Amino acid sequence: MSQTAQTQAVAALVPHLRRVCGDDGVLTDTARRRTYESDGLTHHRSVPGVVVLPTTADQVAAVVRLCADSGVPFVPRGAGTGLSAGALPHPGGVLLVTSRMRRVLEIDVDNECAVVEPGVANLDVTRAAAPYGYYYAPDPSSQQVCSVGGNVAENSGGAHCLKYGFTVNHVRGLDVVTPSGERVSLGGKNPDAHGYDLVGAFVGSEGTLGVATSVTVGLTRAPERTVTLLFAFSSMDAGGQAVSSIIAAGVLPSAVEMMDALAIEAAERAVACGYPEGAAAVLIVELDGPAAEVDAQAMAVTRLCAAAGAFETRTASGAEERARIWKGRKSAFAAVGRISPAYIVQDGVVPRTALPEVLRRITELSADSGIRVANVFHAGDGNLHPLVLFDDAEPGAAERAEEVSGAILDLCIEHGGSITGEHGVGVDKACKMPRMYGPDDLATFDLFRRALDPGGIANPDKLLPTPRLCGERPGVRTGVHPLVESGRAEQF
């Protein structure tokens, strides 16, 4: 369908969308639509054809059926905090925003789970479960605002994923609207559902298999004791050695986070977190569990970090000090706005043993390109979040920053890692998928996707590479897609 035909098809849908969602649930004027032109990765922008804000699962299903019947693409979106352009709108399609669906439907203490709508903020699940002695373990840095539906789409992680895993490890059941508009239930409250793991397939599918309208998540019992430690090092290598020593000693912290000097500088300017002066790296280690075990582990971690060269150690004395230690880390992404006019948030994974070499190579990339890179990462599981800083008013700076960003992902692949740990693929990294997967693998992914979405209307041009969009920004071709060169482009 041509762009003109898509625009006309969207316009024809608007009266029907208004009957489903009401006048206040359908946004058509340009200024209000432009509010939704990007997710958290703002250098990818596209104004949606129309925005709809349903409040019930029935409304979601009705909207999707209208799209399916007319062949109009739709893009699901939660709170818009994603960092891979996974919720980038389609200019000739419907942006289906679930932010008004924010009820906690049930806290089931007996089965240690909660049932929530997709627009519920991540942290609000914990707030609802806390009176019963439970919490929701996945904790992205944006947990105060990011939504559970978006976490499901991207398989989000967070600082505590080292011990507790990612969203997929905590989702038991889903109510889903498929790309045809059919409502189906996957899994349930049982943590060990039988048959094919369709819940696992849906989590992390980035909206390409449909829209979640309710999510059943497992809850974790609040630990008897939590200890938060902060260590300062004179070099990143010393901090990396400390991480290796902790894991090698058999200690499994709930979180191990590291920040370099540039990230620390940004955090200090933004939130005055008070990290040790002169630190080239800080390491945040959190331990939780039975009191006796945590106390013994805290002593061991302190000893190991001292042996690795920590020149200052702090132990949070209570909840307020623990929050202050975490504030610098949790605010790091936004904080770099204090030291750079623009930046790209990247997300890749390497084996822990490869961290020192990869970080050194990132430093070399930065020096060679003149593009600064601030490093913030989940050191315990090798999940890197380099922040590539540039001045978008400087000619060529954005292009150099994108080259550095892509080269960092190449480094991750080269060292046996992955192009994403928790931010997803979206538009931003689709062109890197052929670096990780062969044509047959990508074709299999696409076959599965098309089995549920034969019309290709559910969040098109995301996750899987396409010759038309791979490696491009709107109107800009940056290279020939490998599948085009190999003659296999017809499969995608």
C-alpha cells in the first residue's frame, strides 16, 4: 500500500475508532500526535497517522480488528520509555497506546502473583504487593514510569537481573489481542505451564505478535535483610577485577553495577549523589536474603574489593542512604544531558571475562573518533549501557556517534556477546541481526511472526531486518543489507 493510500485508509478509520474509544481516546491533530513521535531513543522520529488510547481489552481488540480488516498497520506503545525505537510510530498507521489501562486487577498472595493491566507502572506492582510482604523483582532504571506492558514487549531487565532474571522469568500468563483482533489467553497463574512456551515467545517480541491486555506476574517475598555497598576504584580494570573475584568466590549479589568517571561526573551534576571524589570507577553491590548469609557475604565482598584496590568503601546505614547510593546509578541515562547536548543510549552484552578488553576497546573508539563515551553497566552479567555523547549542532557529529554506537555492538558480537541485553532490537538494531543470526535463523523467526500476523500489520519494520529499512534513518540509506546481497531478500 502506498503512503497516500495508507493515509487515506487511516483517515477512513478515524470515525470507527472514535465509536470504539470515544472522542477523547482518538488523537488526530498534528500537535498532539507529534507528542508520540518517538520513544526514549529520540533520534528516531515519526509522527503517527492517528493515536488511540483504549481503556479496556475489548476496545483494544476492536481497534486491532479495524486495522486488520482495512490492512492498516498498528504499533503498540506503553509509557514510551523504550530505548530501541521499538515503539516508533508508523506514519500511515495507528499508534495504540495502553497508558490508560493501569489497574492492578488482583494480588493473589496464595499463588504469589499479581494480575495487572499493561499500563501499570513497574514500581506500582511492588507498591501494591508490599503490604503482603512481597515485591516485583524486575526493576528497570525507569521503573517509576515504565509500564509492565512495555517491559513484556522488550523483556526488560534492571539492576537486579543478575540474581532474579528478566521480565520473562517472572511472567506467568498473558491475555493477548492477536494481530487479527482475536483475544486469547496464554499461560496463567501456574508457574509451570505445560505445552509450548507461548508466553516466553510473546515476551520480548516487541509488539510484533500482538498486544498484551493483562499480565500475570510472579511476586517475590521481601528478603529478611538487604545490604547495599559502594566501592571506589582508581581504574575501571580494578573494578572489573573486583567483579570477577566476587563471582568466582561463589557470591551471588542481587545487583552489581559499575559507572566510569564520565558517568559519575554526569550523575553528580544532575542529582549530587556524593560518590567518592577522584574515583575512576564506582561499584555498587547489593546483597539480599537471610540475615546471617547476607552479613557473611558482605564481609567477603568487602574483603575482595579491598584486595582488588578499592580505596573507599561505604555501607548504607538504612533505606535513605541506600536510596542515595542508587540515585546516581538510576539517574545516569538522563544525567548525561548535563554534560552533552545529545547522546545515544546503547545496550549490548559480553561475557564477564571480556569486560576489561571491551571497555579498553570502547575507550580507543572514543579517542579515535573524538566522541565521548560514558559507561554505565550491569557488571555482574556483562550488560553494557555505553552512553555515546555528541553535539547535534556540530556537522557530522551525529553520524560519527552512530558509527561509534554500531562499532560497540560489533565489539559485543566479536567477543561472544549479544546486541541487546534488555532494551530490545526495535528499529535501531535490526540491521545488526544478520551479524548474530544466519539467513535460515532469520527466516524461521519471520515464519513464526507471519504465522500470527500474515498481513504484517503488527509493529512492522521492527526487530527483524528488512531491505527497505535496515540500517536507515528515514530517507537515508547507509548500506546494502546482507540479505539483498545474498539474494534472499524475498524472504523478508
